[in-house]
Amino acid sequence: MSLILQTVKEYLQKFDRASDRSITRMLMRDKPLLFYNFETTRRYVRKMRKELKIESKPENIPEGVLNDFRTIEINGNYRTLILSDIHIPYHNKKALELAVNFNKKYDIIILNGDIMDCYSISKYEVDPEKRFLKDELITTRKFLSYLREKFKKSLIIFKFGNHEERYQKFLYYKAPELVGINEIYLENLLNLEKLGIEVYKNKQPIKLNHLYILHGHEYYGSSNLVSPARGIFLKTKANTVIGHFHVSSNYQEASINGKFTTCWSVGCLSDLHPQYMPLNRWNLGFATVETYKDEFNFNNYKIIGDKVFNT
Ligand SMILES: [Fe+2]
């Protein structure tokens, strides 16, 4: 038997579940000097398969391309501050100061999305005289440095919201050639690694003991809700806090076994009357949560004037 047929025989016996086409490809890949023409190689494979009486069996189901989606779990007894919808550079400085200085010590600070506005790269109508992305980046970096300086030992987490996602979408549509260059990704432009700030992107939920933390844009079809807290309850059916809606709301239901599930939406820390929607029903706010082994104590705060109220 020639070397060619001997090699084909070996491959057919070794990969007995592979199709003629797959064996042909493997031979051409592994032995390019012997097998350099696809059709000729496939003829050898067919011929040898007949001689050996090896039936072609279906290949395994090919691997699927799956999104690396998982919930980030944090377990333990922690004091946590949740800030969302700051929309730098359209932030409300006074409200932000009140929220950040509400307590001196936190183990964890969660920046729960829309921390940066990314106005200039919005797909919506953009006023060309408004600030440039560069200025937004500089102001956001200043805020993050301030936060790190203030809470030197806290775990700071930055979960991207729909406004941070504007940057990724901008790259995809306007500069796809730059995708894959790490240096230009938003987390690197904001120096998050240097500041010791963890970043969670791609709509990944955070679970703090028994409380899910979402920005609020993770589900489709949840805009303009009368009660965002009830809206998110109907989706998650679990204790959940969201931002995104710029409105403080609380919702609780008891099940037949007497167990309570509670959801909250947290107010924003941005301009309440932005140019694109000066009239709305937003309010300023932030939240804190203390977690214990099997329970947690959640406080949803509203800021009215220069005072903080528990809702
Ligand atoms: Fe927002």
C-alpha cells in the first residue's frame, strides 16, 4: 500500500466519526506535502473508506458561540454605597457631595452605571457646541480620583450603564478598525486599573448577598414605568436595586410562605432639567445597603434641596 493510502487509512481508523470532508481537511492540514489538492485527497478518502467498510458517522454537534454572561457575586458583611446616573459632566455637584459625604466609611462603593454621559457620541441629536468627549473624560477621571482618594481602602466597582455603552457602540459603528486595541477602551481611558477600580461591562448583574444590583437597561422594554421598582420586580422576581430611571421608588410583595421580596429604583445625581428633556419626574438620590449573612438593610435616599430623606 502506498504511503498516501496508508496515511488515509490511519486517519479513517483514528477519526472514525469524522466525515470525508473533515478527514480531507485534516490530511491537508497535517500532511501538506502528501495532500495538497482537496478533490484528489477526498477521492482517496472515499476509496479507502469503501475498502475498509467504515461507515461515515455524523460528527458531534459543533460548539456554539456563547456570550460569557455571568453574575458577579459578592458575599459577606459589608457597608455599601450605591451611586448611579451621575452623568458627568452634567452632574449635580451639590447632590453628589451630599451622597459621597453621607457616611465616612464604606467597604464597597458601587458606581451603578451612567456615571459618564458620553453626550458627544450619542446616537441622538447632539448639539455640536456642547462639550467634547475629551472634556467628559477629564472630568470623569477627576471625579474617580477624588473618590479613590476619599475611600482609599474601599472596593470601588464601576458597572457600565447604557451611557458608557455609547462609547463601545461608537467604536463599533464609527471606528471598527480600532476594536481590539485595549488602550482605547473606556476603562483604560479612565485609568480604572491604575485607580484600583473594578469594571463590569456587558450588562453583567452584581449580586451582593441576596440583593441583585442592575443598572436597569439590562432588560428590553422597561422604559417609562410608573413605578420602576415594580417594573423590575416583575422581571427579576428577586430583591433588586436599579438606577437608570432617575426616580426613587420602592416595591414589596409577600409570597404565600410569608417571604418578602423587595425592589428599589434609585434617584439620579445629575442635572434634573437637561436640555434634551427639561421636564420630567426625576429626583436626586442614592442608596446604602448593609449586608449580613442572610439579610440586608437597604436605605433608598432622596435629596431635596440640601437635605437627605429616607424614602
Ligand atoms: Fe441615566
